[in-house]
Amino acid sequence: MKKLVLAMSAVCAAAAVFTGCGNAADDGARKFVVGFDADFPPYGFKDGSEYKGFDLDLAREVCRRRGWKFVANPINWDAKDMELNSGSIDCIWNGFTMQGREDGYTWTEAYVDNSQVVLVKTGSSIGKLADLAGKTVGVQTDTPVQKALSAKGGREALGKTFKKLVVMPNYNNAMMDLDAGAVDAVALDVGVAKKKMADMPGKFVLLPEIVMTETYGIGFKKGNTALRDAVQATLKEMVKDGTMARIADEYKIERRALILK
């Protein structure tokens, strides 16, 4: 019996080189479960019965090339760390900002350079960031721009000029409130802002100044370097053969924002 146990352990150890013994980085039979915010276009969103987006299409292509089964798992953004640490998802891949979270995850290299900007309604008297003084500004919960505009967040001086910073569960709510006049402006990712403007033409205006710059990466559970390395290597192949740029074009993400080499 002891010999059998030792033999099985040896087989598992050998298999771990290729598959991680149940936590495979390169097991053709594995599922790759991506946790994402389903209200975050153009990176991840629901279109009819299908989940789409720049990040989800990148993940699908990674899975196709590695022979994995792609699973899109929409999550409550506030519960993302619990989902990742419990093993319910393999990574957080959805316009996921690295700044301020550097030590919380095992990250890929940054692949998108993204800025935080402000949208206002067309015809608004707000034409620059300084005009936000005394105004009500909406942000999505647990986002870098929310933290930046709060106390000791880096842009707290700007945030202190607001009448109120309203934290919302998602950007769909924020944009509805902006359209209805419940908030005067919304601070958000530039890619999301441009998608909202395209979806509702003529409704909103982008202020010319940015609130802050940031980069997106893919966050894996701390220490899961094998899976991170496999995904990153495939992404770099997609950069070299033009696939990432082609997918970016489909979702109207500017090619100059793609920074992975």
C-alpha cells in the first residue's frame, strides 16, 4: 500500500510539471474561468444572451490557442477577491487597474494604458476639472478613481472641491443618473467613457483634462505564477501577430493604448 501511495505521488509530481496537478497552467482539458464585471463595456458586457468585450475576446483567443475551455463568470465587483481566493475564478480580467493593487495579486505585465476622465451632459456649464467645484460627481465603487478622489488618494484636493462624491454599484447606474441630472458628472475610464458616448450619441461630452493615468493588467491569485506565465506568453504572441490590435479595433480601443510588447 505504501509503495502504491508513493507511486501515485510520483505520478502526480511528474504531472505537476505539465498540469499543476489540478491547477494546470497548460492542461488541454482545463477550464479557464475569467471573473469580470458585466457592466464594463467595452472590456466586458452582456450583449443579448452573450458576454462580449475586448478583454473577454482576448481571453477566448488565449483559450483557443492553449486548448482550454473558456468560461466567462460575471462577478459582483465588491466580491472579486473572495471569488479569486476561493478558486471560483482563475483571474480577474476586465479593465483591472494595477495601480494601488500591486501587492495584492500576481499580475501580468500591463497591456493597456488607460486614463481616468470625466463625462458631463452636453450643454453643461462644466468645461474643465476646476468647474467641478461645488458639483456632485459619480464614480463606480472600488475603482482607482474613486479612491484617488477620496481622502489621501492622490487627487483628494480635486475631490474636496466637490459638493459630493457619489459611489455607485456600476457605470450603467452612473450614466443613467448623469442623463437624469441626479449627478453633474461621472469620473470613469476613458475606454468606458468613449463607449458610453458612442452608445448614446450627442448626450455627453468628455472634459479635455484627465484625472489620472493608469494601466490595466490581469490579476491572478497571489503566487499563481504558472498560470500567469502561460496567459502572458500567449498574449505576447497575439501582440506580435496583430491579433490584439485587431480585437482592439473591433471595440474601438485606440491602438496607441496597447502597451504590451
